[in-house]
Amino acid sequence: MTHADCLGILVPDDGPDDYEWITLADQTDDLPRLALGRVASDGHHAPAALLALGDVKRLAPPGERLVKEAGARAVVWACTSASFIGGLGWAQDQRAALEARLGVPVTSTALAFLEALEALGHDRVDLLSPYPDDVTLRLVSFLREGGVGVVHDKALDCPYAADSHRADILEEVRCFAARHPDTARPLLIPDTAIDTLGLREALVREAGREVLTANQVSLWAGLRRLAGAYRPLVLLGPLAER
């Protein structure tokens, strides 16, 4: 992989200035060049708002700019909720339509979770969801459609992405692990608004098991779609060798 390689990251434009994706490329030399494309969003975790956010007509223009102006050779729609809210078929159609418009490989965070779980050989998980109950239920349904069963779940009921970002995720994981000490299943933490890449080892330690987060699987799935090898990254955990 050369420095000329560019991975495009589409993100909802509702995050603060310290949003993890903004500074990620400056934190490690193991990555290709990252280019951010911002998608207009109010950050609201309501089904109607998320369906509108995931509309290809909204995603395609900033995606096309990533390809034409930044030279992205693959693009990730780095938003969990607006890539699962309509179900598995909707998510697959979203990806296919974006690939047709952009002319490069595309994936999304929701599909990356399924891809990562398949790569690691897991079909049963626990879920710590920042979303309200109705959106969490849609995520559980999406995972089930993808062949993954959720055993234990907890919804943190964050109405907006900014609320997810402010959550004390280490404390939430600690409380979840105390209530559900099972260690055989990975713990999923969706929502790319939650900064988790720098916390991966601490999250695993608090959970007492493997943890897969939205930004972790998004980055991994995006790197897989760039031709060439990349060095294993500690922030990818067991996915680095997959």
C-alpha cells in the first residue's frame, strides 16, 4: 500500500471537532491517506431521520467528490444506524447503488459488522447500543437477518449522535460486563460517533472479552477494499490478520 492510496470516509456532519475520524490519519503511519466526506445530518436517532440520512441521493454527491477530487479508491459509509435502519436488503441496495454511482468499492458500518463477525467465526453476540429502544430493535433485527443472534442487549437511549459521543463508554462497558459476565461472545458497540479506536484495549479489558466497535470494523472493512497489503494495526485487534 502506498501513500497515494486513499480511503474515502463518508461521515454524518453532526460530530464535534474532536470526532475520531478527523484526527485518525495523524495518529499512525500504518494507514493509507484518509479523505473525509461530510453528509448533512442533524444527528437525530429517530427511524425517519435515519432513513433520510441513508438515502443514496444524499450520500452520493459527497461520495463522488471523494472519488473525483480526493482520489479515493474505496469508500466507507461510516454510519451504523443509517446503514442498518431499513434492514439487510436495504443496506445491500444502499451499497450497490453507491458503488454504481461512485465507480469504486463501497461498504458501510452495518455491513462491516456482519463481515467482521463472519471473518472471526461468530454468529452470537451481545450488544451495547447507544440508540433508543426502537432503533436498537431494528439493529437486532438487521443482525438476525445477517445470521447473527443477539443474546443480551442494552439500549443507552441516546437521542442524538452528540449524546452517544459524550457517553462514558468505558463505564457503560464495565456495568454491562458486571451484569453479563459471559466471555464466549463478542460485545458489539455500534455508532461511529463513539470514539473507540484509541480505547480498544481498555474496552476489551473492561468487557473481559472481545469487543467490536463501529469505527474498528469500518476501518477494517475499508482497508480490505484497497488493493495491496497493510501492516497489522493494534487498533483493529484480531481483525488485523483477517
